[in-house]
Amino acid sequence: MPRPAVLLDLDRTLVDVQSFTDYDAAWRDVVAVLGEAADDLGPETGWTAATRACMAVLGQLPAGDQWYAVSGVVAAHERAAVAASRPMPGVAAFLEALAGAPLGVVTLLPAEVAREVLAHHGLAVDVVVGRDPHVRPKPAGDGLREALRLLAASPTGVRMVGDSAWDAAAARDAGVGFVGVHAPGSEFSAFPDVPVAGSLAAALPHLGSA
């Protein structure tokens, strides 16, 4: 029987890019493009205020020149962090344990930057869905649904692994299970029924992998 698909956040789930990205500078660049700051910063999460602001405004802007301009200035800082980014502990063994399961990364990074991160650390997945003006980003579940479409996978039995409340909200919206990792339980206080693992290895039993 085929194994169900597993959907994965990237940043601080598989690889820590965020800690090496200057989102404070990115946000200053965003404000310079927009001429104003965002009002709605999305669900509470443990990210820095600048990180959350950058991600929230990209989720609010409609597709168009302004979206691409904002995404581009943020992406420049994200791409600059690729070389310094660090794999999360046990990520290679974690992905090896999931061999045979369709794997999709759903990330707020641009898909091309996410692929650079994965390639830099020698990590392989089947599909990558990154930020796209035509796909509502997390905390909406559209990116997860797009990953399942690309994987030709049913949502039945699917779990997502992520480190933030935005990941948990996206999983709930997409109708798939969720496992939290690399974050304190308080990160998921709005989702009291989701399991929270202290490591990728500890997340495996929740995915049907010992």
C-alpha cells in the first residue's frame, strides 16, 4: 500500500534560514517600496516582528507589479542567507526514514530560493511550493493543496510537519494533520490537539515511521 504524502515546512523545520536572514533590513526595503507599513500581521507566532511583517504583507498584496517588487527585495535578503543557513539536527536521517512517501515542501520562501537551500544542504524532496502571488500563502492552506495536486496525492492520511502556528493553521485549512517541531508548545496554543515533537526524529512516529 502506498505511503501517504508528507508535507514539510522548510525554514526552521528542515533548515534554519531565518536566523541568518536580515529581515529587519528586508522590512525597511519593503516599507520603502510600499510607502507604508502593513496593518494586519497575521497570526501570532514566535518570529521576529520584521519577519512576520514581511510575510504578512506578501500575503495581503494582490498579484501585480507591487507584489513582485516587494517579494524581490525580501528575496534578496533570503538568498543572501543560503550559504550561512544551517540544517536542523537529524534532517538527513529524517528524510531517509520517509523514503517511499511522496514529499512536498510548502514554504513562504520563493520556490527558487527554497530549491537553492535544499540543494545547498543535499536534501531532496519531490515538489516545492513557494510564495506565489496566485497561491494564497500560509496561514491559508492553498499551498498545501497545490503540493498535493503536484504530488497527485490524496489528502487522506497526510500530515504536515512545521515549526509555527502559521503552518498549523495552513494544515487545518487544507484538512490535513499536523505535527509541530522545533518550537515550544506555546507556539501551538491555539491548536491544543496537535502533537508537538522536540526533534525531527521524535516527529517520525506521528507520521507512521518509527
